[in-house]
Amino acid sequence: MIAPPDRKPLHRAFFDRPVLQVAPDLLGRILVRATPDGPIAVRITEVEAYDGPNDPGSHAYRGRTARNDVMFGPAGHVYVYFTYGMWHCMNLVCGPEGTASAVLLRAGEVVEGAELARERRVSARNDKELAKGPARLATALGVDRVLDGTDACAAGETPLRMLTGTPVPSSQVRSGPRTGVAGEGGNGDVHPWRFWVADDPTVSPYRAHVPRRRRS
């Protein structure tokens, strides 16, 4: 059986490019999570680019650590991190090996396996909210640190895979400041590196960085 064009895997060469080329080109692509109960597929509608040592908002800005090691490549691998002691977020590594750039998957539309996503996202008021935000997307897909380093371009069975989908026309792509990023990295004039599909109801609302208060 021949897979339809939108369900063909993305090749590693797609990710082996500068992060600011890859990020907007991921809109409309399909991420598939294989589970024992069946697949869950999400059409990507919002992303953010992070450019390693050139980007004060990046986890890799100050160099390589055990936490961010996957960001340094190879391209096409999944970088998963844990944040605020509660949530996981997932990224796709891009650029040549050693560059530590990645694209955060911020939001998407569940196009297959919605019943499985609902079981993980019981607080969602409707299906548009199932993957509306990076932590929600990871939760809907059952993604955690166990999947850190997964090759989304691997041949054969893999728990996460990126498919061609239907790329979004450039006229429908919007860009602006990244959500919740502090300092220069959150300056939309310098780093307008959040990209989303115009008028798509699954895109998450923009929120500027708010410093966390320390408990007395």
C-alpha cells in the first residue's frame, strides 16, 4: 500500500537547515505518536525557533549540558525538557550537527486519535484545546523525558515521526515575539521567532514573560 503524499515521512535533510528556515516550514506538517492503543496525529499550527549560542532565549546559549545534549544533533531528533516541575515540552533538532538549534512545537490540531488525546487531556473544554500550547501538546501525545533523543526520521517503527503533511502558504504564516521568554530573547524586534498559522483556532495566546515570585 502506497502512503498518500501528506503521510510520507520527512527526510533528515528537511531538518538539516538553519532553524529559521525549518521553523515556519514545519507549519502544516504532521507529527504522529505511536501508542499501544493506536496512533495520535497532530497537524502543527504554532512553533518557536531557538538558535543555540546565538540566542539568549535558548537552553543551549551557555553551552552543552546533560539536559540539552540532544539539541546538539543529529538533526531530526526530539529534544524533550521538563519545566516548572510539572510539564514536558518537545522540540525538533535542526541544523548541522553541533549547532544546538531546535524548534519548539507550541500547538497543533489533533487530526487522528482524538479519543486517545482526550483521555490524557481531560481538562480540555473541546478538541481545539487538546494541543493548544506546548505542554498541552506533549501531554496529549504522552510525551515525556523517556522520549528525549527519539529519532523522528528513523526508518521502521518509532514512537514519534514527522510526516510531510500540507505546508502552509507563506501568506498564511504570521510571526512575532516568543511566548514567556525573558530579556533580549523575548524582544520581538530582535527575535520575532514565533511562527503560527493565521486565524487558526488551535494557536495558543501570546503571553509576555512574567518573573516568578520567590516564596518568602
